[in-house]
Amino acid sequence: MLPNNEIRSPTMRVVPQSVAPRDITIDFTTAAAKLRTGQLVKDEYFTLFEAVGALEIMDSKMDSGYLGPGENSAQALEDDYDMMRELAPEEVLGIMDELLCHEMAWHMGHPLSQTLFTSLYLDRLLWPVPETLENTHFGRGQLQSNKEVPDLVHIVLRAYCLALVKSCDFVHARVTTEYYFEEEDFVTQLYNRTLLSQFDPKHFHSLLDRAIRWIDEQTGILGEKVAEAMRARLLFRRDFLSGMEQDLEVIDTRSAAQFLSCLSHLDFLSKSAVLGIRVPEAFSWKIQRRLASTVPPRPMVNISFEDALAHLRRLCQDAVDLLEILDYKGPYNLKVVIWALLSRKPQPSVYIRSLVQSLIVSNRTILGTVPVKQFLYDELEQIVLPSSILLQASADEIEVPSDPRFQIAQHMDVFTKRFSQPFVDTFRSACLNRCRIRRTAEDLDEQLRALSNEPPLKLANGDTTYSYPLSSWAYHHKLSQFRLILQLGFELSIYAPEELPGMYWYLSHICSTHLGHIDRIRTFTVAATKRNLTDLAAKKRDAFERHSVLQRSIRLLERLTTQIIAVDAFAISLHALYVLLARHRILPTTSSAQAYSSDRLRYEIRMKPFLQITLPELVPYDEYHREALLEGDSDDIVIERATKAISEARKAWEATLANGAFILDSDEKESPAPAIEEDWKRDIKDTMRACIGASIAIETVKKALKAQAGSKDCEEPQPPQSVNLRPTVEIIQILLVIGSVLSYNMNAGASYTLLGMTERMCMVLGLHVETSGYPRAVQAARRRVWWAMAFQNSHFSLAYDRPSITMISQPEIPYDPKSMPGHRGYFETLCRIISVILEMLRGLMFTHHSHLRYHEIRDYKHRIERILAEAAPHLRFEDRCTTLAEHIERTELRLHSSYFISLMCRVSLDPDAHLDDQRREIIKEDCLTNLSNTIEAFIELHSINTHASRTWISLQRTIASAFLLVANNNERLHPHTWDLIQKLEAVLSDHVHGDGEADRNNRTDSAKHLASSLRALREVSAAFRAHSQKQKKLSVPQTATTTPSLSPATVFTTPSPAAFGPVPVPHPPTHSASSQDGHIDNILNRVSNVMLFPNMGTGSA
Amino acid sequence: MDENSAVQYLEALIGRTLRVHATDTRIFVGIFKCTDAARNIILANTHEYRYPSPSAVRDAATNAEELAAESAVTAQNIKVSMTSRFIGLVVVPGQHITKIELEEPSQQGRVRDTLRS
């Protein structure tokens, strides 16, 4: 709860009688001299931090007692001002007005030492502390016999001064008993003096009366105008003093007469101020040297008389209007009056705010009449529990512990004890200064938090058990507090411009949550009303009364709904407007480009007070970010949203205004608080004006956007929205599937082009780098998509020698959290291999080597083998596979890894490559083994599942391997190889014939190509069969024939590294078929044309 | 006095009430919190004492004379209390210190004196 400030007691030094000082100067000095520089001897609890706050003696800026050079103590301390001197009436007037200025400056928050306590006259009256009121006169401490104080000074000025001090005393007493912020709102420090609090106020009144009488007697002696002016000031002072004296008694007296009378004097005070003559010598800041002050000396505060009067006028007016809060009309109305009164601008003075606090609650009574418990019950009845048994006082009288009513009473008791104070504090906190309201709201919120765990209430009559009325109520208040905190944030301009879209979104989010919650409450109330209707029809006792209570509650809920809708709609439209401004970079940003702050960090800071609150849940940053920026909505949609919402907002505010500020009983016609209602209405009207302003702004933005769009259309006539190129992870996935289908459909050129776009989209989304801050699932999905893209991409680079730009950077492989060596999954393993391949491609690209060196081949091969060794058992051993999927994964992995290794070793097949024979043999051996491994894997894949072997990349890799194997194998045509080729033939014919031969003409491109490669494969094997038979008969001279007409599609614009070129038929190195059966080359050529490089050039053939 | 005993001596004074006289004749009475090699002294809960101004002394003297005249006793000494005020936590720079006194209950002082003699 908000504590009441305890009154600070002045510190007095108590010196025991028997104290003997002992001179230790020499000892001390010698000891101190022994210390090293920088060494401190100190109290162990005394910190350097405290030491910083110490006042440095003999420093003119810090030491209020310091006397400058040449100032002797007599002048410096005494001020040679003669208290007993005669003052002209005009001078007295001047002093009075200046004192009033100082008084108001103190009300505004300046310390006494810089305001009233600079007056020498007041100082003389107040120090030393007077024992009797007679003792307070200007001749104190002087020799009384010497001189008489002039009557004017003694009677008029003294009375004025004393009454002024006494009214300050009341203010001081009121403020210090309430919750205020020292130095922020007010400085209560009295510097060990008193404000004459020990004397009864009636003495001051009689002094004032005497002074007024005295002036009246002096007609003709004093100037008429001056006398009138002084008289007015004394009268004002008398009324002001009685006003301050009234203080809390206003609850009983209900009298605003004093302050009204004060107000009536103010105009004359302001007019007659010109008559006064200032006496600057009567004020001196040097008095600070004698005040018990723990702060450095500060200059005197001077405010103008007009400012002082303006403050005074506001104070009196607020004090008059204060009467309107005194009639208790239920918590809702009370909240409205208090908020409206305290939201006046400028904010009411600290005295008024403290007084309101005291009026709201003192001695656990609201407004001096309503017990806190009743107050809380009224609130509960209004909002969540209309005519509920929970609130019936009769329950308190049951003493049988087993009776449910007894238990209810106990429940409610606990509830009241815990929550009446925080609830009342929501009212009191309105009395703080605006910044503090915001901060305290955050605190109060914590207290309401605990309520979220209310158990369902068991009622005797089986009433709505699940309406959770008390939690509902607490949640309602929590949401109100949230809204308050956010709205005060706007009022106090604490949000940076770049935060505005987000904060408006958050406000609307809270509002819509609140609306949903009120709907929930309403459901239960409406249900209760329906149940009651039957009773009503039966004319049961209480039914009619209950009906009206329920209706009242429903009306209140309606009223709240209207208000929140108004705030919500306004927030939505401003949100949309600011989003547009931010999008078009019209919003200024406060943080510089290099600033450490980011949207995410700012959001964290803003939401800190809400972090611990479980309900409403904190919106996670990503969602907030998406919602706040209206991602994915075009400008048109956003502006449409803004326009709609703002007209909605205007309507809702109009409805709010029409509803009026207060809930009135049906028989009431007049507003209970006309003056404050005026404030409330003005506020709503201002809001409506703001709505109009916002709608004009929205229109302007709309026009500007249209104009911009128009000018764009002129520049580039093609419609900009023809292709939606805004990348998302989903779109990339779709594109990858399309690309895969395209390449399967023998449309590799189009596929490659599409993949390029996909790749760029990946980079736009930043998939190629690690982006922190995504939830783990999203992060993993992003990585998977990237690696899927990399797989296709690396295939193009390897098979078609197309350059790729993705090799530059890559995100982490999306390992499963449980993944570890020996248990790497299929996708992980494949990604790791691709990563090695990409590295290899990168190395070739950067070094401009056409092929790998021997040691590089060994190295990459080892790495791939190591990766395979770390794969999960089912990927390595057939007998560890249990499911179909595992078998497919195993064979696919074998296919690709073998293909990759064969690819690296392919250089050994190139007779022009610089390799020594021994190494060439080793690598060639590897190459051929892996080529046949590839084919083997493919055949196995087919045997596992015939659909699996249709995958385009696998199929293509296998056929390429087969031709390469055949072309390089004719010397030692292994029976195993033959076996493989024949099996492959069978697989292909499976596919070709599986498609059905009926509609040959309608075949897809892929089917055509499959058919032709099958044909080619058959021809090749037939040729080789013939050749090998011949070879047995005659030996053929080894002539390396060149391949005269390689497919035009294999000719790239960039010089291609031969090793990875389209090498199914590179340079048949050995005794290729001679003229008589030279058709092998031709066959291979034809095959390469049709099968392996389909339509790269045209893309659409 | 070596460094150790110097530190010990000063540490024994921590928390005691010191009267520090400044060059401008003011006296600062407060609880000793901290000092250093330059003899800067930090005092907590300090009261500032100032010698009465000449005018106050004069007034007191005339008052005393009047009293004396009334009671027909010649007063040699007059008593004027020093003005004092609370100023809280202060640091008195070493170069402005003219004298340091330790306040101790007279009982204790006497014991110390007896011990010394």
C-alpha cells in the first residue's frame, strides 16, 4: 500500500553534561601524516558512495556557512537590516505581496530556505522558537526599551506574517501525513524551526481582526487606496487561513465559503499590487547560513506576482470544486470525479492532492462516511456480483461453521482484508504527480496479480460456480491498470517515436482483451437476469429489487464497453497511421544508426513491469513485432483499417459523451458534480477533436500515397503487383518443390533459373546466416529450408557446372537437440556432406583450379567417410533398418555419397590431368568403385520402393554414373558391371513401361527422356557385348579418339572445370571403338544429348 | 609512531565525537567517520557552532549590566551561547583544520589522566 509519510522529527544534539574535550590535534596530525597517499582510515560501514554526499566545509558552493573573504561575521550573518525601522504603508504592501509570492513558490515545490525563510521578518518571528505568541514580535532579542516597533509594522505586518506562517503550518501538516514525493512534489524540510503549530488558530484570527480594525481607525492618516489594499490582503489572509483550517472538516461543513471569498479578493489583489513598493533588503538568502540545512547553499527563488496569483487562484478554485467529490455515489462515480479533478491541467497543487487523498480514505472510511468494506462491496456488486449472496451482510451473522453462508463470509473476509487496501489505493494513487501515478500503477498491479488463482466458489444454491467473480473483478482492474499505464506513457511522452506504432498496437491489444473479459462478465450477469425473470413473473419477494440491481450492473458494463471501444478504435487507427508513417520513413527516430538499442531491447524494457504478470499474458516479441508492423498488409489495407477505425472511434467517443460522466439514478436529473463534469466533458471533447485531427492526418497520408503511386505508375507503366515477390519461408518451400518437379520434367534450364530466384529469396530472408532471436522451431525450419535449397543448388553446380552464389555462407546444420556422433539422422548427414561439397566448390571457384589435387581428394573423401561413420546405425547397416523409410534413407545416402566421391575422383579419368600414374590408379579405382556403388544403391532403392527410384536427382546421377562406368570400363569389363547395367536396364524399362505405352504421344518429357536413355543404354550394352566378343578375336590398336560433337548444351559461357563438366563421355581414354563399330561413341553422344543435359539452353522446350 | 600504530590510533577514534575547529573559527562537532593522509576529516551528524556575533555579545553585555545594576552586583563574566545548527554529513579539508578535540565523558578523561600521571 501507499504509506503515509511519517512526520520527520527535527534532530537535536543532546550533549551529556559531563563532557570534557581533550585536545588531540598533535596526536591526530602525526598519525594522519603516517598514512600513505590514498590510504583511508574509515568506519567499516561508511562507504565512498556516502562520502560523495558530504558537504565540503570552506567551499563556497557547498558550505552554506562559508563567509567570503572580506565578509565579517557581523555583516554576513546579521544583515544590517533594522527590524524596528519605520515602513511606509506602500512598503508594507510590497513586503506582503512578496511574502505571498514566496508562499506560492513553496506550494509549487521550492524549499522554505529559498522562499519564505529568506524573509528577515519571518526569521525574527520564528527564531529562536517562540514560547508564547506574545513572544513573536519584531523586537525580539533586541533591547526592548530602546525603541518601540512602529504600529504599522507591529500590528499589520506582524499579523499578516503570523497568519501566513500558520496557514503554511496547516498545509505542511496535511501534506506530510499523506503520500507525496519529497523534492518532487514538495519540500517539507523545516530546518529545525516550527511553523507556529503549537498555537491555537483563534489567536491568529484575533490578530488579523485587530489589524483590520487598526487600519479602519487610520482613515485619513494612511492613503485611502493603500489602506484599502492592505485591508483586502488581511481579509484574504483571514479567509485563506480559515479555509486551510477547515481542512478535513469540509466533510461535515460542506462549506466552500472561505475559498469562494478568497477568490473574490484575488482580482483586487492583482489590481492593487502596483501600489506596493518592494523592500529587497527585507529578504536575504544569507539566512541559510543559520538554518539547519544539510544541502549546499541555494539562491532565492523569485516568482512573479502574476504567477503566484495564478497558482493561488487555481488552488482556491480546486478547493471549491473539491466539494463535489464529497457526495458518495458509488465507486464508479467517485473514480470519475477524482480522475477528472486531478487530471486538470496544470495538475492541482500538492495541498489539494494531499487533501483529496485524506478525504478518500481516512480511518478506513471513504469520504468520511462509507466503510472501506462497504466501498469494496459496492464495487463488486456494480461489476461482477449484482445481487449476489456473496455480498449479503446477513452471512456475517451465521455462526454455524458448517453452514455455507459461514464459509462464504469467511472467504469474503479474507478477500476484503487483502484487497480493500490495494483497491482504495487505485483511487489514492490518482492524487500523486502524473509520473508517479504511472509508476505506482505498476506496483498496484503486482498486488492484484495474486488474485488470478481464485478457486471456484461453491455456493449453497448451486449458483454460477464458474463465473470466478472475484478473479474476474481483479482481472478487470488489472486490465484497467494496464491501460492506464500505457495511456499515461503517451501523456508523459515517454515513448520514442519509433515505438509509437507498437505501443498503440499494445494499447489496442489490451483494450480488446478487456472487451472480451467484460463480455464474459456480462454473460454471467445476463444469465442471472434470465433466471430472475421467472421469479419476477412469479412476483416473488425481492425479485423486482434484484432485477433493477442487475439492470444497473448491465448498464455499467455497457458503459465500460463503450468507453473501451472508443479507446480501442482510436488506438487501432493511430496504430495503422503510425505504421504507415514508419513504413514511409516519415517518423523521426531518436536512436542513431549506431545505437545499441533495437526494437527487441526496447520492447523488453517497456514490458519489464508486466513480465511477472501471468494474466494477461505478455505478448512474445515476435508476435508483437509482426502485429505491430502489420506485416504482410499492403498500404491500402492499412489505410483502410485506419479510416474505418477512426470513424468507429469518433462514434464511440460521441456515445461516451452522450452517456455522461456519471451513473445517475433514474430519478436524478442533475449532475452531482457540475464543475468537475465540465472538466470531464472538455476532456472527451478534446479527445473527439483529436479523432478529427487524426482522421485528417489519415486522409492526408492517403492522398500522398495515391499521388506517389500515380507518379510511380507514370515512370514504370507495368503494374507493380503482378508478381508477389515477397519472400517467406513457405514461398521458398513451394518454389523448391516446383524447381524439383521442373527438373524432373527435363526442364532443367527453367529449374535452374527458378532456383536462382529461390536462392535470392533465401538471402533476402537471411537464411544463409544465423539469425538469433527466433524460437527454436522456426530457427530449425529456416535452416532446413536453406539446406534443402543447398542440396538442389549443389546438384546444379556439380551436374551442370552451373556457378552458384550460395557457397558464400551457410547457416548451421539443423541438428536435432538429441543428435550426437554415431546417431546423426539422414537429413543431418546429408547436410554435412553437402557442406563438404560446397566447401569443395568454393575452393575450386576461388583458386581457379580446374580440378582437385590428389591430397585434396583424399582429404574430402576421408571427411565424407567420417561423416558417414557418424551417421545413425540404420544409415550404415541394412540389418539395422526396420522401416521402409529407413531403408530408403540408407540407400539414398549411399547413392549420393558414392556419387559425390566418384565425382571428386573423376579427374583420374581425364588423360590430360597432371597426375602421376600410381596416384591416378588409386583414384581411378576409387572412382569406378563409387560409380558402381551409386548404381547398386539405385537398384536397391528401386527394389525397396519403385516410387523412390523415380526421384529425379537420384535417377539422373545413376544414369550418368552408368554411362561413365561403361565408357571407362571396357578394358576390364567386369561381370559385376554387366550385371549392374542389366539390372539398371530392367529398372528403367520398369519405369518406361510402367507409365503405360498406350499414349506415347502424350508422354511427359521425362518419360520421353527415360525411354531414350533406356534405348541408349540398351544400344551401348549391345555394342559392348559385340565389342568384347570381337576383342577376344582381334586386338585393336589403341587410338584415342576425340569426341567430335559434344552436345551444344554442354558448352558453357564460363570455362568449365573439366573434372566436373558433363563427363559421362569425356574423352573415352582407352581403345574406344574403331571405325567398324565406332557407333559406341555416337550412341554415347546421343545419349548425352537426350538424357543428361535436357533443354538447358532453351528452358522451355 | 609507525604506520601500524598510527592506523590503530586513528581507528580507535572512529565513531567517537570530535570537535574540529576550522580556520574561520567555526567548530564542527560530529561523529568521526573517515580520514586520510591529508588529514581531511569526514564527520557525520555534524552540528556547526559559531561564536556569537559582536552585536549579540554587546547586547548580552548591556543586558547583564542592567541586571547587575538592578541587583547591585558587578558582573565580570557574561555568558552568551554559541549559535549552532545541524548540517549533517560534512568533510572538513585538512588545510582548514586548526584544532581537533575529542569529546569524552569527563569520567573517562579523569581516569586517563590518572593513568598518565
